[in-house]
Amino acid sequence: MKRLFSIVLTGLLASVISTNHAAEDYITNAGEIVKSANWEKMETVTINFDEYSYGTERFVFKVGQAYKLQLKNQSKKKHYFTAPEFYKAIATRKVQSNKDGEIKAPYFTALELMVNGQLDLYFVPVTKGEYPVYCTIGDHRDEGMEGRLIIQ
């Protein structure tokens, strides 16, 4: 399991390092936003991945509200939760694996979930808008693995 976590962590860090976006494209005061958020009133939203979908096509979040987004891959394939524009519109606190630990980073471009894997993304929405989310593996997106993340 530690090896799996290392592989996922390496992929996440490579994703952050290899992005063509400058840090200023992301929320620059994310630390302040995360620190001032009311985590005791955090809302939990669960997304259950199946073979070629995220379970629903639209997920709505409110600006300023603290969230825990539980991503659960219940399919027989690994999947990505790719949403680079959404990740730029939120203040990220951390990504946590309930089995292996947590990752604290200022931003991401994608999260990879192995079969039966779960990652929890803790964040505060900042910038209103509608953002695509999709799986970048093979034909998964063409098969219907995409949706919209909406910040109101």
C-alpha cells in the first residue's frame, strides 16, 4: 500500500511540476482562505466513480463554504479526476488518502484513483464559474466520463 501511495504521490507531484500554468493562475492567498474557513461546518460531497461516469453530471459548490470532496472509484478500472480550471478556482487545503496519508500542495491538475481507491479533497471554492471535469485515460471521456463542477 505504501508503494501505491508513493506512485500516486509521484504522479500528482509530476502533474503539478509539469503544468504549463504559472502559479499566479491559481488562487494566490489560498493559505489565508483555508485558515479562515469554518471547517467545523464543512460539507461533504461524495462522487462515486463507475466504469465510465462520475455518477452524476453536475456538482454544485458555494463560494466560501469549506468542503470535503470524497472521490471513490468503485469501478474495475483506474480513473482520473482531471479539472485544471476548477483547481485554479479553489483554495486547496489537502488531499487525503484514508489509508496512506495526506498530500498538501498549493494546486493540482488531476487526481488519479486506483481501483477501489478513495481520495478526499479538502477545499474552499473561490472563483464562480462552471468547470469541466473528465477522465483522460484512453476513451473514458468519449464513453461518458465527464461532468461539470459549478461554483456559485
